[in-house]
Amino acid sequence: MPDVPLRLQLACAKRELALRICLYPHLVAHGTLLPRTAMRELAQMRAIIATLKGLVEAERGGEGQGEMFEARAGREAEEP
């Protein structure tokens, strides 16, 4: 697997979200994509971007961001 820096992954995810925001209304209008599916996909892409932003900040040593992200990840790991 290629080693792609997190900042480049984040930039790619942002471009992908922008593309989907432009494309999905046309797909919904033509009946090739359900509105609820479009909304779900956009929400998932936004979640990916938020996760990557947190990881980039943690890598940069953001003020408290790394600790916040680690605490959240730890809580999620504890949940069933």
C-alpha cells in the first residue's frame, strides 16, 4: 500500500466531497441516485474529512487536538 501523507489524503477527500456536491443533484434529478443515499454519502464523506482533519492536527501537534482525538478514539474502542 502506498504511503500517502495524511494532509494529501485530506486534500483528496475535500476534492471528492466538492465533486459529489456538484454531481449528486444531477443524479438525484435523473433518478439514478436516491436523495437519502446522496445525503448519507455526503455525511459519510464529511465524517471522513473531520477524522482526517483531527489526525492532521494531531500530527502537527495541535494545541490539545491530539489528546482530544485520542480520548474520543479511546471511548469509541470501549463501546460494545
